[in-house]
Amino acid sequence: MFRLSILPLALFMLLGAARVDAETPERMVLMVSVDGLANFYLDDPVAEIPTLRRLAAEGARAQGMIASMPTVTWPNHTTLVTGVHPGKHGVLGNSVLDRVKNEIVPLVVDPIFNKDELVKVPTIYDLAKQAGLKTAALIWPATRGARTLDWTIPDVGSIALVKQFATPSLLEEFTAKGIPWGMQEEWWNTGRIAERDRMFAQMGKHLLGLHRPHLLLMHFVELDHAQHRFGPRSPQAYAALKNQDACVAELWQELQRTHGGRATLVVVSDHGFVSYRRRVLPNVLLRQEGLLTALGTRITGGSVRAVAQGGACFVYVLRDEDRAAQVAKLAEQFRQLEGVGAVISQGDFAAHGLPDPAKNPQMADLVLSAASGFNFVDSPIGDVVVTPPDGVTKGSHGSDAAEPDMHATFVAWGAGIQAGARCGTVSNTSVAPTIGALLGLKVKNMDGPVLQPLLDGK
């Protein structure tokens, strides 16, 4: 398995130097990511979200937030804390391809890499720590082994990794307090996601009350899980959303109790959601074209490989000879394929915040975006490239970030926020610099501007 390059933390700090503005009162920011919280839910009368609506009414909100492409969890959570697109921060998808070994490298739940191996630019918690502030994160993607988090439980998939990478004293405190941190893997595997998120809410309250970090990042996943299984706007999705709202309410109450008027609560999401009933299997097409070989479900070789990202798909050309001609031919084939809404070629990568594959070999040669009602699948099995409609509706994300249903959420309340403020559709690259402004940090080298219309200027 290939290893990603590591930039020394000292270089991170030089690239994004920060200091605390002495004129800014000491503040605390809690950022909660509700995975898959599409912006449309805030205005959906069916959604039971009294907390989120009150936060938006008393605080500020964007009319929508455009996620980074592909609109999946790992790249977008990294954009939220770096303020730059994936082409700069280096987390390109939920998985990438090792071109040399022709093997998928999973990034989701950080099974392989530490944060410094994945994230190539400073994060807002790096900068806060450099400025002397206390930092914490619970279940935030791409934070495994992060040296600038004072307290952390990273978003890893196994209890063995939790024990290895979580802050030991924090686990001891949870044990003493009766918080069953050791159940998180079992609860995930048995579908008890609501209990898992409620437990993380208790952990967050503990951190706020005892350790009082200046910056706390948290990540809830039940809504994303429900929408994948049953589709957005399904009864199950609405039930999960109600639970997520209750988790935010608990944290909000604790934040007010422990931090009074100096705290800011920011609620964001990584992407929206769309429904699908049909699937596109690019690797089947590649196998039929003689560009890929497979033994059952296992891809054994070939000159081209597709890696599905839900509503997006990365297509890698693995041989250098006639690469440009091969890429151009594939692009035309995929443009003609039912279920493919758009084909993004290398010339358009920069406009989508993606890197040049000549400079970053993890980057694909083509990116496919699914048409409405379709989802990409990795499997090379069978002769059907585009399936007929399934009997059940499911949910997906990853596709075109400009689609309104794919817009994410941004709501902010508390210290530094102008009550009742509104702004139009923003980029998620503005979240990190805005948090920097709320904490009194002077940050630079971020793609997004501070959301100044939402700040009270005090």
C-alpha cells in the first residue's frame, strides 16, 4: 500500500501562520457537522427541527452552501476545516486508486493514514493550537493522530483504532462517567446509529463542561445513514433528522451553561442528498471494452479502472502510452452513457477545485457525475451497465455540487454573529476563515472569504 507524503507540522504552520488578535475577546466555537443535512430541510415543513430553526432565526444562516467536488464526506469535512478545495488539501474522495498496484485505497474511517499523511495544508485547529488555544474534535474525519488536537476521538472504524488514537485520559474520564465509548463499533455494525450519536453528544457535553476548549469539532452521522438506506425526505430520514436536532439541542444548552455569552455554535453539513433507483456500473463497461479484467467481484488487471464515489465516479487510465487519446475516447463514451449527467475532464479540474493528475497521481483522469436518479457502483460483475429501476428508493451524494439538492447547510448563533443576518449561497471554503475570525485568528492562504455579512463586527 502506498503512503501519502508527510509535510512537517512546522511547515504547516509557516504556510498558514496565525495569531490571536488581542482586541478580540476570548471566545469559544463549537462546530457541529450533521452529515448529509441538505439545506432544503431547513425550509421543509415536514422536518421537526425546532433547534436548528431557532438557531437560524436568532442567529444567521446562508441560503445554501456549495460543497467541494466530489460531494462526499472525507473531502468536504477537510475543506470545512482548511478553507481550501480538495486539489489543495489533498483529500480527494472517500477512496482513491493506487495506480501502481491498481488497488483501491480507502480513506473513510481513516483505516490507514494519519492526519499529517492526508491533509497537506494547515487546518483551523492547527492554527488555533499554534495561537495558544485549546482544541478538541470528536469523530471528525481525517483527524487520526492529529498532534494539534488536545482531546480527540477520531472518526475511525474499529475500537482497536479508537484505543490507539483517542486521547487516553479522555477515555478514562468517559469510563468513570459511565459513557460507553467502547460500544461505538458494535452500535455501528448493528445499526444503532442514533444511540451512537447520542453518546457522542454526551461526550461533547463532557468536554464543554470539564475541559472548556476554545474550538470543538463534532460530527453526527445518523441522518446520512438513514438517507442512504431509505432516501432523503423518507419517514426514516425525518426521524433521524429529529434525533440529530435533539443532539444539537443538548450541546447548545450545555454551551450556554458553560460558556455564557462568549460562545458561538456553528452547524454545518458536508453535502446534500438526492434519491436514486438506478445504478451505473462503469467497470462492467470497461470489462466489455477489454480495458479491465475481473475474477468474480475482484478486479485483476487492465488499463482503465473506475472508482465509484456514490453520485460521482473517478476514472483512472493506468498506461501512459496514448493516454490523451484514451482519455478523450473514454470521455466521449461516458457522455453517451445513460445515467451520466456530466463528464469532467482535466481541463476543467481546476474550476472544480481538483488537482492535475500529472502532479497528484491519486487524482483520476476523468470525473463522472451521475444524472438525476442514478448512482455509481464499483462492481465489474454481469452484462448490465445501467440497471432498470430498483423496487426501492435509496439516497446518494457525490454528484454535481451546483445541484440545489446537493447544497449543504450553514447556520451560526452566538458571540460574534449578527442576529437575523442572512447571506446567499456560499462556498464551504468560507467556513474555516469565518471560524478563524470568530476566534480572533489571523489566517491566510484560504480559498474562501470570511462570511463578513453574518458577523456582528464587535
